[in-house]
Amino acid sequence: MPGSSNNHSDLEVIKQRKKEGIQIPLRHNVQARTNSTCFEDIKFVHNALPELDYEEIETSTNFLSHNFSAPIIIDSMTGGTPEALQINARLGKLAERYGLGMGLGSQRAGLRSEELAETYAIARKNAPNAFLIANIGAAQLAKGFSIEDTRKILKMIRANALVIHLNPLQELVQPEGEPKYRGVLKKISELASELDVPVIVKEVGSGISMEVARRLQLAGVSGINVAGAGGTSWAGVEKLRAENQKDKLKVRLGELFWDWGIPTAASIIEAKRGAPKVKVVASGGIRNGLEIAKCLVLGADMCGMAYPFLRKASVSQQALFEFANMIIEELKSTMFLVGAKNIQELKGSRYILTGYLANGTSSNR
């Protein structure tokens, strides 16, 4: 029975952490302070003669053998706490109605409790046809999370793909974090070869470098989600959690590394250089349709947004629908202004790199 008590205690810790992972970004400013996505360094060349009507513009795309109405993924956010049930229910309805992809939060909690499994499974109930992405952390793989465990979380939401999230900074700052990464690459390679769904590896706000992207391509992954710096700081989130627990070391680490990471735009360039054969998802601080277009022109295949969708999902279903419609119209408006009738033409649009991107990463093609 002592073991059962410990399991219950561990589950309560996970539920509380997941709850705070929702509440803190909504109630506190944990966005980047000094770091930037560097989207401001990408300038489209305006086309005064687009030679097309706005109504002709088509935003549909294909990613990992699935058709999407727009190159947008509701990025991995939450699950594993009762507060996540309504959020994932609303996000699932959004994915289904608008033909978007959707990632779930880390699903380890769902294996520990049928009640918590429902906070993930609700997404599939509300999105029977959407592209859903299961999620597990690299730290859990390092601790021995098995292929059989992975198949269970895939089955939990009838997933179309698996995301393995890399979060060494978050694990370092998190009061109960597990900064153990030895053997993770080998585990990623095993899952990529053993599973019958695509494996995507994503960061959670600090970006993917060219060198890491190269290693992931060699490991056989199907996609890389760069999740660069410039948006929500998970070091900042964990710093606030550490303050509540009076953990002075973690508070100091969270403050010191609040803006740590590779800017999102730079990370897209890095990932494309390191892994040219792998699909790239851009995420990390994307806030509008113009920034989605900028990511695509740099070479991204899809774009993920989390915080903006979380904010709207906390308000109402209608707020979510209105926001998604606005984002897609912003993307279409950008396409009209560069004369791109479809996503493929948008990717070939002319642009200029300035500032950090011009000096520190790549020259314009």
C-alpha cells in the first residue's frame, strides 16, 4: 500500500504542475523580455501587380501525407489536469472545423489515470478527422519510457503522429525537474524506426540548432518543430513556480535563463541547413498570419501556435473560431500582397533579410 500512496502523491504533483502550466501564462507575463523571434528581420518584397483576385487564394497544404486547410498546427499545450478538459475539447472542435493540426500536452499523466486520460482523449472525440499529435518528453524516454508505453499514448488519442519534446532548460529550472538526457537520441532513433506513425521532435521555446537538426535527421525523424525563442519563456514559467515553492536556486536559474535560446526565425534557417530532408514546423512566438507567411518563406512546412490559442480557448469556443478565421485571413492577405495564389507560390516569394538574420545566420537566397 505504501507504493499506492506514493503513486497518488506523484499524480497530484503532476496534476498541479499541469494546472500551473495553464494558469501562469494566462495570469502572468511570461513572454520573452529581451530575446526576439527575429520576424522583424524578414521583409517581403511588395508586389504592386499581384495579377490575381483575393478569392482565388488557396491556403491548403499537405504535411506528412495529411491534407490541411491551412499550414497551421494548434501546438502542444495541455492535458493531465481537470482544467485541461474544456480547453482540449474546444481546441479539438477548432481543429475539426478549420482543418488544422493539433498537438496534445505531454501524456504521461494519462497513463496513470483514466480520469486524466480523458483530458487528452476529448480532443479526438471532438476532432474525428483532424491530424492529432501525441506527446511525450525526452526526459521520460531517458528514464525508460518504453515503446509499449508510447503505443498506449498513441492509442489514447488515435494519433496521426508522435511528438517527442526536448526541454532541457525547463527541466533544469523546474523545481521537480529531471535534467537527464543521456541516451535520448538513441531512444528517438528506436521510436522513429519502430512506430508506424511519423515521429516529430520539438523544442519548447529555446530552438533547434543546425547541429541538433543534423543529428535528428540521421536518427530518422520525419519532422522537426523548432519552437524557438521569442514567445513564451518556460524558464519564466518555472521561475514563478519556484518562487511559490521558495526554491532560491531555481528562481535564480529561471531569471538568468529567461531569454535563453535561438530566435524562431534563425532556428528555421538552422534546421533547414542541418536537416534538408526533414519537414520543418515553425513555432515559438508566432502571433499573426504575416508571421506565418514569413516562416513559410524561410522554409517551414507548417506553423505551430500555442499561447494565442490557449488565451482564446480560455474565453469561449466562439472566441477561438473568430481568432482562427482572423489568422487565416491575415495569411491570405499577405499572399495577395506578394502575388502568391497558393502556399507553394508563397514559399517562392522574394524577401530580404535584415539585422540579426542577415548578419548572424544566412544571406538571402
